[in-house]
Amino acid sequence: MHPARSIRRDTAGSTVVELAIVLPVMLMLILGTIEFGLNAYMRAVLEGAMQQAGRNSTLQTAQAGQTAIDNFVTNRVKAILPSATVTFTRQNYATFSSVGRPEDFTDTNGNSTYDSTECFQDINGDGVWNATGGRTGIGGANDVVKYTATVNYTGVIPGAATVFKISPTTTIKATTMLRNQPFATQPGWTPTQVCP
């Protein structure tokens, strides 16, 4: 028998070769599915915890103790991903319509951008022009609070950052906006004209 024909008919070891070709692809699909599922689950848990924390933040009793509310959200996240880091920001506004709006300014040069030489309406009373116009913190009675949690965690696919040129960490944000209860008179939001 010709040696080339016998090699062509010999199928011993073909399964190992096929496995070597298919296994890396299957592993990446499985790990990618796990990563996607973890991200979706973490987002759902974070948004649920933020809704509860947001409701708790609006109460008068919460005005003095935001750490307990932050710890509630952090504990929910760390129950799933113990190595995750969680950070919080709070901005308060007079009304829902003013959330995220920049402070008004006099556009003297017509470039539609605030310049340090232009006058502006200081809504939050900090003496500088702000692109969001809010005050830091939870504010007072009847103020609208934008409460944001940011979660950073390392992905579960080992070496994915190197192989696929993606970020080794995943960032998830959840935001809730609620109005504080009317437990007192709302603090003043009187705009002041500021000119350099």
C-alpha cells in the first residue's frame, strides 16, 4: 500500500485536533456569556438598591446619615462582587426641570460657550459658573436630589484585556432622582448676578 494513502485513511488523533480548534472558541463564548450575565445581573441589583436608597434619602431622618444609605447599596453590590468599588455622588436642585441645566450666562462674544470674562447667574451660590447648576449633597426640604452610584469591577475573562484590547474593568452607573419630603421650608435658590 502506498504510504500517502495510509496516512490519508488514518483518522487516529483527529478528535484531538478538532477539540484544539473548537475548545478556545467555546471557552470564550462561555466566559463571554458569563461576563454578559454578570453585567446584566449587577446592573439590575444596583438599580434596585439605588431605588430603595433614593426613597430612604428623601426622608427627614436621612438628612444626618447618608453613610448608612451608601453602605446599604455597597453591601448589595459586594454580596455579588466582593472586589468591586462603589462611589457615590449627590447633586441637589430646586426643581426637576433644573436638573443638569447649566447656569445662565451673558454670551458677549457669541460663541455659545461660557468664557471666564462673561457674567452669569449663580444659581447654587458657589461663586463660579457651573455646567450643571446643582449643589453638592442632598439639599433640604423639597429639593430634587440626583443620586448616582458608580460600580467598577474587574472582568471575569482572564487575559481579555490583552487579547481583545478591551478595558480590564467594567463600569456600571445607576442614577435615581427624587424630591425630598416637605419636612421644612425649601432652602433659597435665589440667582445672583456675578461679573468678573
